[in-house]
Amino acid sequence: MSKSFLLFTIIVVISFGLWVLYASAELQRFTQPCKSDGSLDFLVVGDWGRRGEYNQSEVAYQMGEIGEKLDIDFVISTGDNFYDNGLTSDHDPFFEESFTKIYTAKSLQKQWYAVLGNHDYRGDAEAQLSPFLREIDCRWLCLRSFIVDAELVEMFFVDTTPFVQEYYTETEHTYDWSGINPPKSYVSNLLKNVELALKESSAKWKIVIGHHAIRSIGHHGDTQELIDQLLPILQANNVDFYMNGHDHCLEHISDTKSPIQFLTSGAGSKTYRGDIQEKGEGLKFYYDGQGFMSVQLTPSDAKIEFYDVDGNVLHTVTSSKQLYSSF
Ligand SMILES: [Zn+2]
């Protein structure tokens, strides 16, 4: 073999290796069809899996009622899917006891898109990502970070737990960091991929979903790491809504520096009355009881509603976009 041919072969192998590395680093993408009129409706619930206890079943019932009324297309889970310590494996019966046997309404038999929360990381985090769970219940789709493209909206699901520094030093609980080591480069790669995907997006609406709040006046409050690292990317790329769980409440805060609306839906089961910090800047609504959120989207309008455990509407957020620019 000639020296130049050997060199050529080495270059080809290295280039292919780099391409594979680059391609595998991109966020996985899923397509979600809209309704025939181009609209889309879905529910958002967080912090729920407790075998139906702490009103999880009552919230699930009302989700079924509202889901029927709105003819929803899918459901989003903002994480902390299984309490207190996630799943022990992908054969853990807790999955069916807290998901399959609880969200039984006909309208909820749709695709569920889920992210992991900090409590999920206290168990076998990778168990929730396992395709085996989809064999048990085909609605379930949980990945660390991914994109759902639904034509009029692109939704960017971001794995926020590895951002939070206190989890690495906390001694009270152990976290399953397998698959994300080293965390520093995991987080910086994730931020790069989210930024790139947002920049490339031509969707009418852009929604980012994570477990931890960027802004919150609930028990945990703001997540400084997300304010510092994630928020500037969202502000620079015309994101409309950031949706999260973590604080066990329903909440709406407007960003003071951009049109972004911060929406917390983390009230799927246990909540804590009166667990509230001082009123923060941009606060529009805060409710410390159980409930969930609905999102109705058309190319020109968004309508978001928060419901309590009895299905009453507590707060409505509306937003409009100009369909065509005027000359
Ligand atoms: Zn949490």
C-alpha cells in the first residue's frame, strides 16, 4: 500500500468518525401531526407519579375531561414522573401503577412526551428512557433532550437536572449520572445543540420544556444555572414559552427582558399550601394547589389555561402573532 493511499484512508476514517460523533450529538427529532385545520391542542402536567395518591387520580380524571373537551393531540410531562426515587429498572411495576393505571381516560390515550426530573435521577434514570417501557405502554416517550416538530410549533425538550450544581455535592440523596459524564461537557454540548436547533427553526411558535423553572416564586425558586446559561439562548432566539415543573404549583411569570412567558405546571399530585417566596418581578399568577395546564395553538393564536383539581379554570394566558407582515 502506498504511503499516500494510507494517508488518504486514515483521513477518510477520521472524517467519518467525526461525522458520526457530530451526528450522534444532535438532538433526536420526532414529528407530531397537527389537526386538519392546522391547530394543535395538548395538556401539560408535572410532578405526578404516586400510585394515584395525593389527588394524582383526581387530577388525572380532570385531565381526561378537559382532554376530551379540547380533543387533545398529546400530553407533555415536565418531569419528576415517579416519586420519590424514580424507577428501579424498566421492569419496575411502579411505572404501570403510577402511569398506565392512573391516566386511563380515553382522551389521554395519546402520545406522552416526558423529560426527567431530579427525583427521576435518584433512581435508574436510564430505565425511563428504555424502549421496553414503550412495549408496556405505547404512549410513553421519555428522553433526556429531544425535539418535537408539529409544523406550527417546534418543541425543544431540555434535560435540566445536570445543570443544577447542588445535586453533585448533596449527600442526602444519590443521583444516577451514568450516561452524562463528564457533566460539564454534557451541559455545554446540550446548550450548543439547543441553540443551533432554535436558530434553524422556522416554526411559528417555539416552546422550550424543562423540569426546573427558570423563574419561580415557589419552594425552589429561580434556577440560577438556567438563568445564566439557558435563558440568554432562549431570549436571543424568539422563544415564546418556557414550560416546567419542579415547584409543586401552577404559575405564570412574564420575562422582563423578552416576550418569553414562564409557565410552571408541577401540580400533578402532592402540593404544599402557602409554600411561596416573596413576590417576584413579572408575576402574573400563582396557585399552590393541584392541577394542570392546557395549550391551544393555531398559526396566529395561543391560549393557555390553568385548571385546579376540580377542572375550574384559574388563569388564562393568550398570545397572538401577525400572520402576514403589512407593507
Ligand atoms: Zn423536581
